Amino acid sequence: TQLFRSSPFFMAGRAVCSTPEQAKQYDWFCDMHRKALAISSIGPVRQIISPTRMVSEFQVQVGAIPFLSDFTPFRYSGGLPVTIEGAIVSSADITPNPLGTAWEIFMDTVEIKGSNIPGLRQLLDQGLSLKSRDLGTFLETNINGYTNPRPIFEITYLSESIRICREQDGKVFVYTKLSDDSQPSDFSKVDADLGILKLLEGFNDAITKFYI
């Protein structure tokens, strides 16, 4: 099971599928999505739950300067140690069922936060986002038979430190509780420098050791 499928965005995407054949096609799409991101690595994953809101944060890293030996006179193995970083943040409203054993999820927005790409970071910080709910409402108004998806995320086990959930196909996701903080992460301190500053700091600490 791909970890990103526990985000409200991907659960809503699955809920749009109304037949087994469509669900199978969605599984294939998710498999291809992960393969397309094979050069990336998933960092910390956080799912923040408040009484009425779910926010999923997936921090991702990918090499910024990959194999260039075909285009330059230099020969080296691998890419340069410079990475593109950012967090894919999807937010949704949640409504518990009467027994408190599941949430109905109403997808809202998808944002990229903490991007370290100069220029793009400033644009994203100005509020650029994918407003999935507004798009769904537009489709609901203009396409007969379409309704905004509201997937069910079932809670199968809950303790003080562990939560086990299942999405509509029974795929299992296990989260451990790190704190009682229900506020989304603050990515404002991430430098938009492609990680070059961090690379230079590491080089200085390991090699030159020059400090003011």
C-alpha cells in the first residue's frame, strides 16, 4: 500500500470510482504515480487530526541536479548532492459517525509548502493551491450524476499512542502519536535555496571548519 493513499486527496480520488473496474484502474494509476516518483524519497509523514479537520503532510526530497555526464565533459557516478524539498499538504473537513469509529472526509485543498525552489516558493506562499472542493462543486453543478466524493476512513484501533485506520478498500495505515499538537507544521523557516546553504554548511563542518 502506498503511504500517500492515506491522504484525503487520494482517498477522495478513489471514492470517485464507482465500479470495480474503475477501482482497478485507480490502483494502476497509484502504482504508476509511485514509479514516476522513484527518484524521490518520502521524509516525515504527519496526519494532524482536530475535531473537525484532517491535514496530511508528506515531506518529499528529490535530486535537483541528476546525471549530467551525457551533457558535460565531466564523468561522475550519481547526481550532485543538491535536493529539491517540499511538503504536499492536503486538508479536509471530517465528520465522525455516531459511534466514533469512522470519519466522513470532505476534501478541501492541496498545497505545496516549504518548497526550497527560489521564485516558486514565493508564489506558493502567496496562497497558490488546488481547491479540490470548489472544483468538485463545479463538476457537481454541471455534470449529471456527479457528486463531490465523501470517502469513509474507518478507525479500527485507537490507543493513547497508536491509531490504525482503513480506507474503503481495506488498505491499512498505522500512525503513531507524537504529541497533542493539532496545528499544521510551520514551513516558513525552510530556505528557498535548493538546499545549497545546507550543503555548504555541511561541507564547512566536515572539511574546511571555518567559523566566524
